[in-house]
Amino acid sequence: MSTPEDQATGPGPAPGTGPGTGSAARTGARARDAGAGPSPGAEQRLVLGVDAGGTAVRAVLTDLTGRRLGEARGGGGNPQAQGGPAAAERIGEAIGAALGDHDPDRLAACVIGLAGYRRFATDAAAVAFTEQCRTAAGPAVPGHLRLSLRPDAEVAFAAGTAAPDGVVLIAGTGAVACRLQRRRVSSVRGGQGWLLGDEGSGFWLGREAARHALDTLGSPSGAPDALTTAVLAVLGVPARPRAGAVAGLLGAVYDAPATAPAALAPLVSAAAAAGDEAAARIAARAAAHLGALLESALPAGAPPEPIVLAGAVAASPGPVRDALTAVLAGLPGRVVVAGDTTMAAAWLAARTVVPGTPHEAFLP
């Protein structure tokens, strides 16, 4: 396939009549002073930044100074997890909701950071998906607007640094580490999905929590510890009798979508922070997996480069990130935590209009 920025569509067929604002929730965030002197017309031209992940699609509308004008959030938009048509529909809905009442003809660029980008084996497949997003957005995306589809790793990296080269670890529902050169993904480690990989991810943490609960319920004493109790409560499974708890837990996990265990991941962090030893061991194992994944993406002999942590597991404060930071302490390069990925996508979009757009205007 060609470079990610080539997976963009400019003038094309008239946009469809998709649902536009649909189910995406519009928050209508108002302006803030970006602190960078706007160029003439910078407040007239608008850009869209979209972060489409497995859990949610988030979109932001800004001007070229980084002033927020609208925001939206909808359901997951990973074509590998949700399927292409459903993912495109949710991305289109979020775009329409973020635009709101603003004139779509003022839109100058749109960057979509997409989890599951590697699902597209050919350029044609990526372009077709982009057109599905355009159709789903309806009148919010005029025919002249260029939609640039980018791997989520490129947007996540930009959320942590303005540097062109470095490594990003994304640990959310899944887990992947990427090396970037000139803000483009040059190599990928991990990212094989829940069935073949994703060790240390939100899915992995949740699955380990469920497995621990099953082991505890099957032990001679069968007395639920803090983590087991939390898992059963979230799944709505009574702790007694033990046989019923085991059957209920298995049913709750296997009757749900494949990646549903990721919803149990926060229970591990909460229990570990409260002193639960089993949860602390799971958190430490997750950090070890993620540290090994990131280290495998570092080029041998390269000078120190930024290491960006992104995704709910790697970037959120708590036991997993604390343990991960300790694991990474010996690696070359400064470890930074990613900021707002939608604003990073908007910054990348603004750079296609004004190449010198300052990073700090969008991510202070």
C-alpha cells in the first residue's frame, strides 16, 4: 500500500444523505485562545480531527489557531472490531455532529486517525472505506473536502510530541507499538488483535481478571477476593452458590461480544491501587508485556527519541502505568504521555493547510 496520507479523497461524487448528526453526542465546546498569532483567514478556515478507536469515535472541529468550535463522541469505529460499514457510519456521524451548525464549505482538511488501519490490504480498500465515511457524514462533508485516513499510531504519536521521529505505544482495548519516521509509521510490532496478541492491553487485563475470578471460585475455599467480587458485581453474577457463580460468569463472558472483557480492565487497576495482591500481579504482568512490546519497536543503535504512551491503559494514571514507567526507565529516549488525540488529528489536518502550524497551539 502507499503512504497513509495517500488514502485520502478530495473532490469526488456528491456526498450521500447519511444520518449526519446521528447518535454521536455533540458537546459544542467553545473557543479558547490558542496563544499563537493566527494568519489572515486562520479563523475562517476550519479543520476536523477524528480519533476512531475500538471503544469510541471522537471528533473535534477547530480553526487554524487551535480554537475548539465543536466536539462529538459516538460508538466504536475500528473496522477490524466493528466491521467496515458500522465503523464508517459512526465516524461519519461523529463528523456531522462535531460540525454542527458551522458552514461545511469552510472546512479545509480532515484527518481521521483509525484503529484497525492495517485491516486494509490494498489502497482501493482504504479509499472505499474513506468514501463510506464521507457518505455517512452526509452534507457535513462537501465534495471538495480532502479526508485523510491515517493509522491511529501517527495521531497518537503527534498527541505526545511535535518531533517527527520516535516510538509510540498504544495500549487501549488492544496493544501495538510503532516506530515513526517523518511522522509516518515505518515499522509495527504487535497489533494482531485479541485472538492472536494484545498482551497487556485492556482486553488482556479484563480477560485475566475474569480468569482469576474463575480460578478463585474453583479453589477449595472458593472465597471471593476483592478482584473476584468486583468482577462478579460488574457482570451481575451472584457470588453464591459457587457453581452458579461459575456458570454465570462463563455465560456473561461468552454471551458478550469478543472484546467485551476489556470493560473489566479498570477493575484490575482499582483493586491493585487498593492493595489487592492478585490485581497487582496482573498489573505488573501487563506492564512487562507492554514494556517488551515497546522495546521490540526500538531500532538498535538509534539515538534517543521520544517514547509516547497512548491509550487508556498506557496513558491513564494508575498501577499499570506506574509499573510500565518503571519498566521503561532504562530505555533511551524521554517518555511522554499523549494528550488529546482528536486535537492531534486536528493539528495534522491544519499542517496540510499551513505546514508551519505550531504544535503548542493545539496541544499546549
